Amino acid sequence: MPLGLRLGLSVAVTVVLVLGGVTAIQQRREMAREWHDREALLAESLAPLAAEVEAAASLDKVGDQLASFQRAYIWRGYPDHQVALMDGSGRVVTASVAGTAVAPPEDALRASVAVQSTLLPGGIGQLEVWQDASIFMAESAARWRLWWFNIALTAVIIVAMLQVAIFLLVSRPLGLLVRSLRRMEMGYLGPVEVPRGAWELRWVVSRLERTAAELQQTVRRMVAAERRALQQRRTNPDPAEVFTGDNGWPPEHTAADETASPRDVLVRQYLEDTCRLLSSLDLADPLARSLAQEAWDRTVFEAEQAGAMDLKAEIEDSALRILEPEAFARLHRRLAANAASRRAWLDEQRGRVVRALAEAELPDVEIQQRVKHTAGVWRKMQEKQLELDEVHDLYALRVIVPDEEQCYLALHAVHGAFEPEPFRFKDYIASPKANGYQSLHTTVRDEQGRALEIQIRSLAMHRAAERGSAAHWLYKAEGGAEATRPPSRVRRLLGRLSLPSSREPRVGAQSTEPS
């Protein structure tokens, strides 16, 4: 059965059941009320007769009065109508039909009134009347038949209207979408026909088109990257070695950083003090939440700007422990449960990358590794609406090579050693970000399907990303989010001490001061 028909029938059945149940209950109440009203009218009709019975001098006179009362109702069209005078024990003393005492049927209309007469034993009795309710029952049956007809007609109208609406809003757009998917399965990733109908389906079509475009673009970039890698291998068979050391910076860059500026010393001291303060705060302290909020909003930005990524992670974790204690504890337990195995696994993958680069005869390179800290994982899960298993950059390696040509050679080697994830490849070298950031981002999977993010960049790209015009903190500041915030404590402190608010440019590095 087609989806539209199933949907229409299910909605129609639900509506009819609800509507039919409500109207059936209402009709039963109305019929019960009408039955009660008719019995009340019968009781009212006995009031004059009761007065005559109480004034009668003999039972014969009472019998004549009851017979006259019955004849009046027979003339009105109620042949099955009887009235009787009963004593206090319920025994029939006299009736409208002399010598008869017919018991009324159970579905008859009945009513009674109390009377007082010296003709009755004990002086107290009652007049009881019953009337055949066949006319009323026939009317009730007709009303129920009409009710069933109305319900059936309503069901037909609802089904018909729903089928038209579902066809226009769901079935026809969904059919177009299915046909487009079948075309995509056959390899035709062209534009998808946008159906007229429910906005959700139009949204699905737009996302499908975007996904298809991203897939095409990603495949093109991966093919172009592989071609560039092969071309570089032919033109540069023996590249010179540039990297030494194990800190991610070349020797001349490290030497330039050995003497820290007064600002650097002051900022790092402030960040260390902030980290110790947040770690020691009690969750019940009223001041703790305000300090943690400022640290989460501003201080981590200062730490990133200062290049103190280790302190940034500690401050974020400490702030999140205060702001979201339950979420932090739950996520921290999940990450800590297999922390040792995760780091061992990351070391193993780093070894695989090193071997792959060595087999590709690339020069000595610097490889950095990172396991995302708890607050960083939580922040990404909230921003991207992800589950923990969907965070692909939980483990990351950064490969730094001498120049741009080696970036593509390294990418070729990595993709040869791992299984690449097509939708997670970004070539920011061929298409840099708006702030000039350049790098190759790829997500690969090992034999067990576990994801690993790998960034590949040249030394110049690394300098620009960490300290130059493409630095992440500067990119966020240019986005306007930081510009609208009031100055943090570290900025106010630097202002009072008349120290520059940004690092002095390193030798060979770009200055981060605005021009």
C-alpha cells in the first residue's frame, strides 16, 4: 500500500474514532436526558388524578377516574398506557382496566406519585403509571442510524481531503525525491528537482543537493590533490630536510622564543593563577559561577591568543566543571574510562603515519598529536549537536612539512596508509579560508573503523595559523564575537601596567597587531 494511502487511512481512522466516540457519548447522554424528561412529564400528568383519587368516596369511583385517565391517553395515540392505585405494600388496589394487573415491560416509561386516602390500608399509597416506549425507541434507532450515516460520510470526506492534501504535500514531492535519489544512485549527481509541498521535503532536497555538491567537490579536490602529489613526486624526487627537534617549530623559531616578553610572562602567570583558582573553587561558592563564566567566555580566548594551549584546556575544563557539573562529570568519566588505551592507540597511529611518510621518502617532518580535552569535546558536541561517537577530531595528528609541495605528497602517503573519509576532506591550500588560513584537513579510519583527524601544513602555514594573520583567535576576533565583549581581567591588567596587548612579532613570523 502506498505511503500516502496508509498515512491518509491512519489519520482518517484516528479522527473518525475520536470524533465518533465523542459524538456517541454526547448522543447517549441526550437520549438518557430525554427519557428522564418524558418520565417527569408522566409524573406531572398524575398530579390532577392524585387529587381526584384522594377526594373519591369509594374504590369504584377511583376505578372510574383511572379508566377515564387511560382513555384520554389512548385518544392521544398511546394505546399501551395503564395506571394503577397501589397500597403501601405495593399491592394493586384498583387499576384503569378492571380486573387486570399487567406488569409493565422493562423498557417502558414509568412514573409514580404518592397519595393519601382513607380507602387505602394505612391511608398511604401511590399512583403508578407506565407507558409503552416503542415510539421513543423507534425514534432513538432512527437517530442512531442517522449518526452512523454522518460518521461514515465524515470518514469519506476526511479520507478524500487527506488524500488530496497528502498527494500534493507529501506523495508527489516524495516521488520526485525518490526519482532523484535513484538518479544519484546511477551516478547522476545533477541538480535535484525541487518539489512543491511540505517545507520539510524542500529542506531535505536542499540538503541533498548540498551533500551531492560537497561530495562532488570533495572528490574533485581529492583527485586534484593526488594529481599534484604525483606531479610533485616527479618534479621533486629528493626534497631537502628542514625540520629538526620535537616542539613543532624550526630551530631558528625556537631560539627566537627563548626570551619571553614581559607581557608573555605576566599573561602566563595570570592564566596559571586563574587555573589554580578555578580548580580550588567549591561548586557551592556563589562567586564560583561568575568567575567560571568569565573564564569560559573571555579568559580561554586570552589563553589561546597567548599561545598557552595547555592552560586554555585546563581553564576550560575547570570552568565547565563549575558551570555544568553533571555534564562535565558524565563526559569526563566516559573519556577517562579508556584514556590509556586511547593514547596508546594514537601513538600507534602516529607510528603508522611516520612509516608511511618514510616510505614516501619525504624529508624529516614534525608530527604533533592531540587528544581533545573534556571541555573541548563538550563544546563541539553542543555547537554541532553531536553525540560523542560522532566527534571525528577526538584524536588528531598534525603533520608539518617544509613547503606546500610536500603537503600533497604527505596527503598521498596518508591516504595510502589509511582509509580516507570522503566527506571529511578539506583542501584549504587550494581554497584558503577568509582569513588566509591554509592547511589540508582529512579524516581517516583504521582497520577497526575508528576515526582520526590529520592536518597537513607547511612551516609557513603553521606559523601563520599559530601566530600570524590566520591564527584561530584572530579569526574569531575579526568575526565580531570578541569585539563586542567588555575587556577581560587580563586586558584591564595589561592596560594598567601599560604593556602591549599582543605579542611582539617573532623573527620570521607575522605580527598580530592590526594595521
